[in-house]
Amino acid sequence: MRPISSLLATHGDFWDPAQVIPILTLIETIKPSTLPADLTYHTAIRQLTNTMKAIWLDCDPGHDDATAIMLAVHCSNVSLLGVSTVHGNASHYNIQLNAARCLEAFGADPSIKVYPGAVKPLIRPVRYDSEIHGGDGLGGVEGLPSPDDPRICERLNHPGGPVRAIEAIAKAIKESWKDGSGERVVVISSGPMTNIALFVSVYPELLGGVEEFVFMGGAVGLGNRSAVAEFNILCDPEAAQIVLDAPVKKIMIPLNVTHTAIFTKAHHSSLLNSEIIQDIAESTSELLKASSPLRHMLSTLLGFFASTYKSTFGFHLGPPIHDALTVAYVSQPELFRCTRYRVDVELNGTHTSGETVVDIWNYRETDDTWGNTGKNTLVAETLDVDGFFKLFMECVTRDIIVDAPPNYKDY
Ligand SMILES: [Ca+2]
């Protein structure tokens, strides 16, 4: 880990001065001997202001997972403790490399590591989605660090040997929660929920340390990888049901909402060059050249995603960037309107396996708990789309300010 002095020197110029200056003042009043040598900038802010939300991200990158990672690294009020990976959009080998490459490309602190998790669902055969994400999970993306880059290996290496996803999640929650005297952690899932189900099953004593589970998955009355099932839930419906039954608050970001977060051509033009005026962007037929390597990388990422969403699902206006909404919810929950329902997963349906059954008419008798007898889930129903893309572009801008990896290819 980098010491706080180096982090402040690197990043202090783009964090909000109103937030940074009081923190610097506070830090200066603390005797250096009381500061842990490995105290990171985010941890210091969280400890001193109590404004940061500690998050863990479990994902299967995946183009939209990559955008979730960007938000997790750059939303100014969240502190990313670690990233775990799960089977899903591509083979687990590719998924874990992609997570590490994204963290590096987005300038995440080197202390943020990747922890490999389940390579297959609990019961069902593994499935990938190369039609949408390409063979390696991040098809068409230019400018990511190479998989054999030493910094990528460093993200995946852990002192003392391999550490698996559920062990890493448990350790992070233990260290943050401190048996109730510390902070709870928000656990985010943007892939199949196998790792989260295993964590719930193996470490029930740590559920008190989970602030909430926020997951992208499911839908109310529609699907994308069957008539009624969304990909993440369809991959491992049993895991999803285990998580839904856990006595922890859940927030579900369903397709009904993610399909409103369309990355349009106007957004793409803004991404390529923040100075561009929107009406000029809309009047040009060609996308302009990116103004930085990171903008180019994101442009190729979202361009590929746009092309597969157009060819597979007929999304002509742009792709829905599903997974980024999970982190956006944690950072700015006011962007969403949610209603609490009982949600279960269809595990045995002939035509409906993997469907999320959202009891909008309250047929099932429930209590006030978040577990298997309760109204267990806050379901997102609307999104402030403009507010979300404002947050997204703010994160892109912060990303540009972080030093770009030195071995970026020319673009
Ligand atoms: Ca995903």
C-alpha cells in the first residue's frame, strides 16, 4: 500500500478541496505514531469524516462490469475494499484477468486486489455470453494493460498464497465491521451470485457486517437470455435464491431500470471529448477522436457493447450499461425510486427457470424481515437517467486525471 502522504500528493489535486483541506488539517494534528503505516487515502477519509461507504465488488467483466469497476474506483464517496470474480460473461480465467486489467487501467490503488471465486454455478452447467462480450469477456477493447503485465500479476498475487473470493470478502468485512464497533460493508454483485451465496452459507456470523447486498439482476416480467430470465440470475438461480433468503437488506437493479440507462451517441461524443458541445455532437455523423488514451479505451469498450446489443437485441440507440447502476445506487441512491417487495427465483419452471418472481400484488404473506419469510428486497423501479450519466462522466473525468498506465498503446 502507498502511504497516505504519497496518495495525497498524487490525488489531492482533484478531490474536492472542501473535503480534503479539513482532513489534511486533522491528519496534521494526529501524532504520526498513531497512524498505521499502510493507511490509505480512502480509509483516512472514511475514518475521519464518516462520509465514505465501504464496498466490495463481485463481478464478471464483461463490458458493463468494467464500467462498474470505473465507478467503484472513482465515485468520490465510496471506498473499494476489493474485487472478487465469478464465472459468467466468459471463462473464469479471462474474467479474473479482465478485473485486474480494468483496475489497473482505471488507476485503482495497488492495494485493491482481485480474488478469484466460483468457476461454475452451484448446480447447473456453466454458461458464457460470447455473443455479447466476445470470447474473452472484453471483446473489441483497445488500450487495456496486457494480461502478462507485472502489475496485473501483482493484482492477482496475494502474500502467503492464493486467497479465494469468499475468504477475502469475509476478511474485509471482519476488518471493517470489527464485531459491531466498526463500519458495515456494502456488497455489490454484478454477475451470477454464486460467490455471494457461498459467502452467505459459509460465514453466516458475518452477515451483521453487511450493510446491504446490491445486485444487478432479474427483471419484472421480462428477460434477456430467455423470455423471462435475465443472464446473471439464469446462470445460477439457486445461488440467487440463497442470497434473496439471507437476512440482509437487498437492492435489486432489474432490467426494467437498466434498459433506461442507454449510452447514446451523444454520451459517446461527450466521452470522447468533454469539451464538445452536445448539439454539435448530435449533428455530426462520425464520432470524433478521443482526447485521451482512457477515453479511447472506454470508447472502444462501449462501442463494441453497442454493436453487440444492436445485433443481438436490436438496441439502436445504444447499449444499456447495466452493471454501473449498482455502484451508482450506493453512491447516489437518490437517483433511484425503489419499492420493497417479496422476490423469489423460479427454480423449476418448464419455460421460466431463472425468472425473478416479484410479488407486486403482495400475494405472499410476509413479515418485516429481509430473510426467507420477509418482504426481502428493495426493487429499483425508476432511474434519474441524466443524473446517472452526470455521475458517470464525473468518474470519467477523475479517471483521466489519474496517471495513465505507462504502457498504454498508441491510439
Ligand atoms: Ca456482469
